[in-house]
Amino acid sequence: MTLALCTRIPHRYLVIILSFIIMMVTVGYRACFALMATHISFFNSTDNNSTSSGRDSIFPSCTTAGTSRSKVVDWSGSTVSLFHTAYFAGQLVMSIPAGALAMKTSPKRLFGLTLLATSVLQLVLPIATDVHVSLTFVIRTVQGMLEAASVPAMNAVISSWAPKNEKARLINFAYSGVYLSPAIAMFTAGATECYVSWDSIMYIYGSIGAAWCIMWIMVIASSPATHPRILEEEESLLKRSGVSTTTKANSNQPVPWCKFFTSMPVIAIWVAAFCRNFIFALLITEVQQYYKDVYDLPASMNGLLSGVPQIFMVVFMLAGACVFDMLVKRGILSVTNTRKLAQCSGFGIQGLCTLAIGFVDNHIQAFVLLSVGVAFSGFAISGYQTNPLDLAPQFAGPLTGISRTGMLGSVISTTLASVMTGHSHSLIDWQRLFIIAGCIHLAGVIFYGIFASGNLQSWASDSKTIINNGTNYGAASVNGIISNADGTDYDSQYDETKEHKDSELYNSVTLPATIDVNASYLVQESKTNARNSFNNSKHQGKGSNKISSYDDIY
């Protein structure tokens, strides 16, 4: 049941704002634990590998050191890295089941309840450190399994509320919480661990997360059809954009899993997710250990240097979303080319910067390279993260679940960090790790640039049909309006022929005399495109079976 609260705010904005907040909090759980574990582990670099000193920090020494507000546990750097591996392994195992659950259950409840459970576990983690190291491993694994459902469920809710020409902006704003989170979490964790107590940040974040989950469940509607008091203006906008406001999502709709796993555009998304997770895990969970191992920085300075690059990323991500949406809206680039431009420019620059870190031995140089690379990676969120909504919007949950199995990259990178640097803690081993990460990232950019697509896929269009007096017309049979048999969408056709607005394309499209569009998701998705195309066309078709205006279609 959804309470009719905040009824004067467009509900899609409320969905995005609350999604932004919880992404900022739950991803912060990883950063908080990573810095806490690094802070209390017994290893502290004092050997010849250290090229800097905590005395160079802009912060004074930790006032909790050696007091009852601090703590030291018998964890090596290798153990800390394996904690992160356990978390990512939990996410990996549950990624596809979580995507399926987002289709079969209420994505709103799935999102809220799983994150409520992981928030409670965050509150328990400090206690687990006093019990046994194995209990900490178990909790981190379960947290990963629970949080695996968050992104597919969130994408499913946003997909139900996002007009087509706002998708990139809305998704990017929600995801900006993911990337702003490390900046806030690392700085606040470093400060509270040094000046309050070693475990205070875990209680702060866990409490905020639990409170948010209760608000989400009470306020948010899974779709426009389930909202008790949707604004008339918003309902009208969603209808014009092809979003159903009266029909609830069909949880029994068959999911074409085999098509997913044999689709090169879907595989391209997975490869991009794998490479992204490989580097992102290093940035969120291992960079702190890098600064401590190699440069001997205290928690406060460590948190600052680890977090600041994420602020730059959020700025680039939000600016990039507006730019890439504009390129699509104005017909400057097709959806496919826009996604490839966003992905390759963002992750290409980050890959080169990560590669360069493997050749520096100064923490300021490493910080600058990290900042530049992470900042430009914000562009790529308008690429692979938004891409599932292009390929098959009705399957956004399962597709996102599949892409989330790219969490395998996080498992591998944190395991590599444990093996390569967990015992030696040397500069040369960290440099080798960054060189490997940079090369993998650049390989992923090349793969995505070749195989990615922004078009509605044929297996998505085949899942819905258009009915004419009881006759089944496959969506692929309606040339030029929805998709061709090969799955090419109308956006792409329009982009390729926009200089010939008066050509046969706009005068030769024929349809059956009557069309029942109520059951057709694809016709709904193409409403905006059809309106724009026929508004730009100077010629109108003749005859009862010719389309002479937008209203003849809808």
C-alpha cells in the first residue's frame, strides 16, 4: 500500500530523489567498512616502502589512537581484501535471481525490504568483529546477496516512471548517489574513526539506511498504475511518452532468457559491467589500503584522498547525462552512437589514467590521475548503465540482473589485491595491479564500441503483438513505426534518413485499418518518436490505409 504523500511533487522525481539517497547510503556501507577495517587491522606500514608520512597530512594525528575509542584486530591486509571478495561474491551469486525477482514481485518492496535487512546487518558488523573473523565473513557475504537486488529493483521502478527523453537524466541522477557516496563516506568515516570512535560511522550509516527503507516502502508506488493520486500533468506526460498509467505490469510475462544470453548488445553490457566492477572495487575498497601500505597515510587523510575523485565523477556524470540526452533528442546522434560515445570516452580515459598510476610513486601524482580518470568515467553511466532500458524496457529488471553478474570483476580484482599486495604491501605490487586493471578496462571499451546497441531488440519486440480484429500482427511486421524484422528501431531509421524528410519513408507506411494499441507496449514506446517524425514531415499519406497524421495511428 502506498500512502498519498508529497502529492504536489511529480512522483518520478520523488522516486529518483529517494533512489539517489539510498544508493548514497548503501554504497557507503562498503566504503565505511573498508576504511574501518583498514584502520583497525594490525598491519601498519612503517617499512622502507613508505614514501610519505602521516605527518604530511593536513589533519592532526588521530585522537582515538591508543584509547578505548580505538581498536586493533588481528587482520592482515590480505584478510581485509578477502572481506571485500566475500561481499562481491554474494552479489555475484544472487545477481540473476534478483533480476528475476524484480519481474515476479513488487520491485518497490523488493528494493525496500532487502536494503532494510542489509542496514540492520550494518549495525551488527562492529559487534561481529569482537566475536570471530568468520562471523564478519558471513555478514559481508549476506550483505552482498541482499544488495544484489537493489539495482535491478530500482531500475524496474524507474523504468515504470521514466519518459523516454528523460531516461538518461533520471537514471544518472539516481546513480550519482552511488558515486557521490564514496566521497562522503570515506571522508566522514576517516574523520569519525580518528576523532569519535572506530565504529561510530557504522552506526550512523546503518541507522540512516533503516529509516530510509521505511520511508520508501510507505511513500513510493511501483508504477503509475498503482499510484493512488498521480498528478494529472504527470499522467498526461507519461501517456504521451508511451508509459502505461492504467495497466499494472504483468508479472507472468515470459522472460526470453536464451535471447538475453545470445544477444551481443547484452553481452557488451555485461563486459562493460565486468570491467567497471573490476576497477570500481579497487577504488571503493582497495585504494585506502594502497594509500596506507605505500604512503602510510592516516585514516583522515586517506579518506579525503580516496573520496574527492568521486565528487568530480558526479559532476561529469550529471553534465554528461544532459549532453547525451540532448544529442538523442535533437537527432544529432542515434541512441546507439550516443551510448558508444558516452562509454568509450568515459571509460577510455579512466583506463589510460589507471594504467598511468602503475608508473608513479608519489601519492599526489596518484591522486591527480585517480581524480581525472574517475571524473571522466562519469560519462560512461550514460552508456552501459542506461543501455538495458534501450534494448528492452519491459525487461529492465532481468537485464540489469544479468549485467550485475559483472560483479565477477569485483571478485577477481579484490582477490588479486589480496594475493598480490596482501602480504608484501609493496609499491611494485600495487603498480602491477593498477597496470592489469587499466589494460582490462581498455579491452572492455573496445568490445563495447564494437558490439553495443541502443536499439530495441527483435526479441523484445516479439514479446508483444498488435491486434487487428483478432488477427495477430507481429511487431516486426509494422515497418517504420516500431521495428524491422532485424530489430532496428524507428529512432535509427529516422536518424539515418532525417535529411530526406519528404522521402517515401513518411508516405509509404501502411497499417491495418484499425489497431488496438491498448495491449501493445511497443506502440506505446514509439508514440513520442512517431509524433516527432510526422510533425517534421511535410507530406501526408492518402487513402484509408495510409497514415496521414499522428492521430491516425493513436
